[in-house]
Amino acid sequence: MRSRYCVSPRVVMFAVVLSMLAAGAPAVSADAAALPGVFVEAKPTSPKSTAASASGAMQRVAINDPGGFEQPISALTLEVPAGWSTSGGVVWERGVECVSNNLGVAWSATSPDGRFGLSLLPRLTWQVSSATVVPMYPCPAAAMQSARAYLEAVVKNARPGARVLSYRERPDIVATRSQAVANALPGTRVWIEAGEILVGYPLQGVDMRESIVGAVTFSEISDPLVGRSLSASAEDSLALRAPDGQLDFALLERIRTSARINPAWAEKVFAFSKAKITAISQRQAQDIQTWHARRMNEISTAGILERGRIRMDTIREVGRINNQIVANRDATTTTIHEGNVRAIQEVQPWRDPSTGQQVDLSIHYRHAWQLDDGRQFLTNDADFDPQRALGINGRRLEPVP
């Protein structure tokens, strides 16, 4: 028995590949600007900064998948302004039942002065909760039923307290996805929405602007028994931030359209997705068939008067199987949610070994120190000594797995 709500490998692969394309601290002195790291609460030394521009020199960088397969492999490449540093890559959560949520990209690029930044925010596939939530389709339920609602949710989680300044539809992005709509499976209605949201927020004393572009593919199935079900799959949203007045929307567009998938990596993702979908489908079918065979054997000895009762037991047992699938999905969804929240917010937890206290700090630095004056200091210098460099004692923090 095969459920019509088991996702087609081609649909999942489309979603995967498409989503890739798609104040109390003292001011920092001139000497401090040369330190191999940053104070978390430090204010910028000067409003002077070289604005990133779409007409400036660019460099092509790779976004790698370091642990998804037997060997590290480049997943895609894109262009960023010359001189920017990058961090992050493809991340996997293979224990999640919802296949489309097994991988995402947590990656960023930053200008040398740290005032301009580019981020790929992790994707999400979900069932729209206002429609019928199908237990056999193991993706989480959420209320978002438009691209705008999704991007607003991204802002709420990734940029807490940010002000939404404007939103605009992106029909040009939708037009490039027309082939996907044309290839929709029989009995399924597919459409795509895309948009761009502009937000503002303070960052270390500077009023920032950030534009986030994203697209969502919706898939609707209407069934006389189940009703209308609606699923959605969002691409990794691309975000560019800059000080107010220096955000170049043309640069964001140049970066977005420069993305190129590595075909060899895409084939590996397709093979993994196909195998996992097949395994989930077979497990679901086997659960039902095993129970059915056991109950039919009982029917042969129970007599005709018992058949009405067994039919009702059938309904209840299938419901139990579906509920178990939902329970398993909820457990895995909770696990990935904690990781995704940190990834979207671009923070990771650090622990002070002397006190046991934890604090969330930027993911863009490999070492963190708790200074005796109450501030934290982030750096990529493994040999950094706060007493020697800053004249302040401090304790090295430990990353929390």
C-alpha cells in the first residue's frame, strides 16, 4: 500500500536544488581596531567605510559540503566582493523525517571592516496548518501560507527586534521558475511566490539596513477523503546588510544571480533523497501490511459477527500508526529546531568553565574570551592573549556542542 502523500524524489530534488539558487562599553580606539578579533559590545571607531558596490571587483567563492558524503565536496559557488571573508557551509540533519529539511546552508561573507555582510539563511519545508495536516507526510506544520508571511517569520527569528520597512513582490524570480510549475505531478497544483523584505535595526551603535530575498514553492492536493492539503518549501533566503544609506540592492541581485550548483554534488543529494524517501515509504507500507495480515488471520476464526468490530479496530489502529509517525516527526523536528534557530540567528552557545554560565555569541569567530570588565571578546587568533593584547585579564570560553 503506497500513500499518495509520500513525496516524489523529483519533487524533493527540485526543492533542494532550487533552494540553493535561490550602551556602556567604551568606544574602540585606533589601536584596538588592529586587534585580531572584536569586542561584542564595542562601538565602531568611525562611520568611514568603503561601501560595497555592484560595480566593484568580485571574487568567486565556493560553499562546501564538508560532511554530507564520503569526501568533502563543493556544493555551489557564487560571487562576493573582492576581499570579503567567508565562513560556514552545507549542514545536514539526517535524523529528520522530513527529507527536504535534511540539509540547508548556514553560510556568510563579511567585509574586512565587518560593516557589510551577506548571509544564506537556512530553508524550511512545512505543511500549511490552515489546510489538512497529513500525518503520513512527515514535515512539520506551520501557519505561514505566503512568501511574505515566511520572510516576516525569518526576520522575527533571525533579526529579533528588527523593523520591517518595506516589502515587494519579485515576479522576476517567479518567472524563472515557470518550468517547475509546468512539471507538476498530475492531481497537484503548484505555484511559486517570491518577495524581498527590507528591515532596519541597530548593530553596535550603527543603524543598519538589510534586504532579504526568498521564494517559496507551494503544492496543493485535493482529495475527497482527506480534503485539501497544502505544503510549502522555502529556498535558502539571501540577505545583504549595510549601514543605512549604503545598501546596494544591485549588489544583492548580482550575487544572487551568480550562484552555480555543482552537478556532481546535486547528483549525490538526489541519490540520498531518493533512497530515504523509498525507505520511509516502505516502512510505512510495511507497518500497515503487517498489521493487516495479523488482523485478517483473526477474522478467519472470529466469525462474521466480529467483522464489524474488527473494521472499527482497523480505523483505530491505522490512526495509531499515523499518530506514531507524527510523534516521531515531532521529536526530530524539536531537535532540528534548536539548531536551526541558532543558525538563522548566526549565533552559537559558549560556556564559561569557571561559572558554568552560557552565552550566545557570533558564529563567525572560532575563539571567545570572557573579559574581567564584563565584556566578551571574539577572535580567530588561536594564540590570542587578552592581557598581552588588551591589558585586561580574561577566561577562555568553551563552545557548547
